[in-house]
Amino acid sequence: MPGKATPTPRITKFTNCRLVRGSSLVEQDLWIDSLTGKILKDQEAFYELHLSPDEIIDLGGRILAPGLIDVQLNGAQGFDFSVPCDTKEEYDEGLRMVNRGLARTGVTSYLPTLVSSTAEVYHKVLPSLGPTGATHQPQDGAESLGAHAEGPFISPGRNGVHKSEVLRAAQTFEDLITCYGKDNLSAGSPIKMITAAPEVGNMMAQIPEIAKRDIIYSIGHSDATYEQAISATHQGARMITHLFNAMRPFYHRNPGIFGLLGQSERRRPFYGVIADGIHLHPTSIKIAYNAHPEGLVLVTDAMRLCGLPDGTYEWTNGERIVKTGARLTLEGSDKIAGSSATLIECVNNFRRWSNSSTAQAINAASAVPARLLGLQGVKGCLDAGADADLIILSEVDEPDSGPTLAVDQVWKLGAKIFDKEKEKAVAV
């Protein structure tokens, strides 16, 4: 007769651990509740609510951090968000595969990102990519916080590997509705972020309407001058997509989009950085971080090839991409075609190159993107009342790269869903 499944402990207490608190690691216990999926205020739980831990976990001095948040992810596990399937059921199954795979890398929340596509593609796939919300269960893995539409309203001269034939120029907001679909652009709709070039068409005038719908406007794939970039922030732009890449380069007489990092604190936007060792020189990252440390958001820009063997693969537009380790390039050119690095790898690289503290490096992939998304106090932190999305990190000394953070466990909404020691996802 088969034995009964072990129930998930309701109250878990983590002890002998170092918590990410601000820019420091603090020795402190943490209590979580798997019933509510939230982090508890330990003194209140014990003295006022009279709760006792069902499980006490001694972490042996390891780091307990918020789950990572990736705001630019094009696909993973062989699945591309921008490629529709024959049926919605097939597409949604691909999403579930990505979500489970991402969780194993420490990513508990993300923005599934669509590259420049036709209106038909947006209308077909965006309904599947919206915020998961209350329906999300721990065993589902990473959750979507909304889609990131990267294009197609971008500069033809800064399109990178985006297919030039599908690029558009918006003259009115109706052009955005026609492209993405009316239901995908309302407040609380699937789209959470739009990357567009403010200088293309009449996009500058559309930024306030985008912002009014609680959608983040991000400047990217753009040839905007410094003055145009400033105007975009005045209109409501709050983010720069993969800083330095696919944009007008810095010049001492016109600093371009990068110049926004030199503005007053009120006007400085958040900015994405791909710290995979391929997209940017480490010194470029260090310069950006020193200019505006509070705004740096680590992203992977990862594609579906992440986790697949090296080789040449078909891409969405009939062209082919060559994968060599973490490096992805368009076949026959040296054009970078995204990344295959994981977010924890980017955290490790950033920590080495920026001389930031361990907590600050983790914050760049958790607390800072949560603030960008308006989810401070809910995601990206270990505050009482926040979602109990957690990662347990050990620090190993790699011969070539030095101290390196490794994901040992992942907890989603108060339940353990991955344990490296068991080399498999833990059934919830």
C-alpha cells in the first residue's frame, strides 16, 4: 500500500543564515507561511499569533535571498515566446516548461519578452503571457509578472537581430492598439513593458498614454540623441533597455541615451545591463553602476537556446543563430543575438566587476527590478508580508573566477520547489 505524501510544513523557520537586508548581509532568522505564501513577522507570529514552526531549517551560514526577477527574457528550455504554436494549449505547455526550468536557476518571477513581430503574433500569444497572479501555484515554478514587448516600434538602424520587415512607426496610439491588440494594452493587461525608440514616427507623443495605462515605457533599439532621450523621460519613460547595446554610442559632445544617467535623481531612469561577459565590457558596466547604482537592473536577454548544446539553430525570421557557449550570434556576422547566460551568472559577474557587495549584486536582480515594476514590499525583498519567494545560496571558490554564488534551494510562495542536493525539483 503506497504511503501518504508528506504534507508541506505550514510554518518554516530558517535559522543560522545571512539575510539580504539593504546593502548588507545580516545574521537573522526568517519565518514563512506556506498557507498564505508570505514572509512572517517572527516576533508577531510567536508572541501574538502563538504560531510555532512546523519545520526549522539550519542553513549553516548560507545566504537567504529574495527570488530573482528577470525583466528581459526571450525564451528558455528550447521554447521561444515569440513563436506561436499550433494551439494555445501547446503554447501554454511550453510556458510551463520554461517556468519550471527557470525556477531551478533561482528566477522566481520574470517578464516574458517578445522580439519585434507581426500583429498576428502579438494577438495570438500575448493573452498567455500576462501576470499569473492569484492562480499561480508553487509547483508551477517561476511566474510571469506581465509581458515585455521589445519592438516593433524601434529604429531600423538599431534593430540588432530584430527582423527589419516587421518594424513599424507609430503616428497615433491607435497604431499601437492595431499592433498589440486593445485588450493587451489596458491597465492590468498582459503587457507590462514596451521597448520603443522615442525618435521613430510620433512615438514621443504616445509615451504619456502608455504610462497612464500602468505600462513601463523603456527607451531601446534607438538612435535617440541626448535631447530626445531627455524629452522621453519628461514624457514618462522610466527604463533603458540593455544599456549601450543597440543604441547611439556615447560621444563626448552628445552623450546620447547613456547621458540620462547623469541627470538629477528625479529624472534618472532604471537601466538594464546584460552582464554575461559578451554584450558589455566589464568597465562599461562599472562606469554605468558608479553613475547610477540605484537604477541598475541585471537582465539576461536570454533566448530559447539557453541550456541547449552548441551549434547552429533556426531563428524566428528564417535566419540562423550560432551558439558558442554563452555567445549567440547571427550566422555569417558578428551581430550579437541575445544571451544564453542565467541570471545568477550575471549576478556573479556583476559582483566581480563592479566591486559591489554581495547584497548589492543580488539586489540588482531582485529589489531593483521589483521597484521598477512597482512591486516593492511584495517581490524582491525579505520584508514581513512580502511573497515568500526565496533562494538559498552557497558561496564556492571557483579556481578561475573566485568566490561564486550557487543556487542550492528555491522556494516559491512558501514551499520548496527545488533542492540542488536532491538534484531534482521537490514535489509540493
